[in-house]
Amino acid sequence: MVTIKDVAKRANVSFTTVSHVINKTRPVSEDAARRVNAAIADLGYFPSDVARALQSSRTRTIGMIVTTTSNPFFGEVIRGVERACFKHGYTLMICNTDDVATNLVAYMRTLFTKRVDAMVVMTTNASPEFFRRLGQIKRVPVVAIDAPAGTVASVFSDDSLEGGRLVGEYLAAAKFRRIVCVSGPQSHPRMADRIAGLTAGLGAHGIALDGDWLIRTDLTMDGGLKAARDLLARPGPRPEVIFALSDIMAIGLLHGLHDAGVDIPGEISVVGYDDIESAAHFFPPLTTVRQPIADIGASAAEAAINHLDRGVPLPRSTQLKPELIFRQSARRVE
């Protein structure tokens, strides 16, 4: 195996000069740097991450805990985090909890054992108490995505209150009155904000939601499918529009309504939330609130890296702006 001493011998420089060129710890002459880089290329030398970590007490690794990598939303957030890590020369280590609380604790310990420099947490079972304990166990920067209120970490999300309000404004302008909202679990931190925004947007036009308008289900396609079947089995008039608080549930709704022969949007309009990459490719293409998913992940990772590399304080809370994207699943305003 090629060592740093081999590089120094080939470049005819000292061991410490090679170290300074690799780690950028001290300026060296252009000629010496050129010879060192040429020797590295000729010999195929790769610096040892373990040795560098022992010398600097840094691994240049960021750990990320997520609920599941199979959900397209999480996948797009991860892509943003990975993009920022690659840009700044960091490695990303991803741990998938599968929404199991014991896995969350086990992976937290694993990441500490691997000596990560910072942590990004995005999981539905990470409570404020978890983040408090996390801060007590080890002092590494922690950034959280879509974390609940009271979280003692730097939190990144979209402005879900504004996203819900955009939908409420649209529903009022389109003159919808029989409105149903399909939500994930009440414990999910963004669900309450989206519902509050929806009711505020409608309330600004004097519209109040009537009857059994809120359905809670799993944040999955199967949850959306079940909600569609339950809605269609209800007696009385069908809803004019269904607002699903995530695209994954909205896609399940589209399947359930299509299987029952419902004309979308002729009989029932469907609006989602997230604008995952596949939302535009379902039939009919989904009208939805676009949150900048990958940018949220990238912003969280950039904040952690700026804190590590330049001492920039972590922001308390960062919200990115959503926008309403019209496609064929919902009736347009006339």
C-alpha cells in the first residue's frame, strides 16, 4: 500500500510538506505543491481518513437519521443533504429507523461510535425529549428537519402554515364548499400547521369547514387508499375536493378514487402537499403544494458544515417558502 512517505520520496520533499499539501494546513511553494500532487497521481495515493481523523479529531462525516429511505420525500431530502456534503468534502452516513423508536436510539449510539462531526435528524419518532437527551449525551451540532415544536436543535422545514393557507385561498376562489382534509398522525409536526393554514385561508373568505371534514390515516399510499374507500362509503353527498397533507397519501387517494370510477377532477378534485418528483407523472398529474424538498436538506447540511468549518452559529429555525402548483387533478379557478 502506498504511504505518505512514498509520496514524499517521489516528490523529493519532506513528510510534513506532503501533509501540508494534502490537509491545506500551511502554504507551500507552487513547485513543491506541484511535485507532491504529481507524485500522488503517479502513485495512486489516497489519504487515510482514519489517520486524518486521529490527527485532527475530525472525521469529516455527517450522520443522518431518517424514518425510511423508501419514501420518495425522504429520498429527495437525502439527495439535498448529500449534495451539500459532497460539495464540501464530507461523507454522509445514513441510518434508516423504519419508524421504530428503539432503532432511533440504537442508530444514535452507532453514529456517536463512528465519531460523526454533526447529525441531521429527520424522523417522526424524534421527540423534543430525544433532542434534549441528544444534546446532553454528546456535544455535536444537531440540525433537525420537520422537527416538533420545542426541539432544542436547529430546525429546517418549509413554511407549512403558508402552504396550507395557499390551498385554503385556492379552495375559496374555486368555490369549493364540501371539503375534506386527509392528514397523517396528529403527532407529525407539519400536519397541524398545514391544517391551521387551510382553515385560516378559508376563514379569510368567511368559509368554515363543516361536518366530519378531517380524516387521519397513515402517511403512506395505503393510508390514502383507505381514506378514499372510507370516504366513498359514507352516506350523503361526496366531497367536492380532498386536500391530502402529503403527496404519498394523495397518490393513494387517486388510486382509490380511480378504482371506484370517480371522475377526477370532474366529480372530486384532489390536492396534495410536497411535490415529490413523481407527482407530475401520475394520472391525473397531481395539483400540489411544492416545498423545496432537496433545498431543505441542502440548507440543513450547509448550516452544519458552516458551523463546523467556520464557526458560524446554527440558526434557530429556517423556513423555506412553498408554492401551489396546478396540474390536472384539481379544477382551476374560473
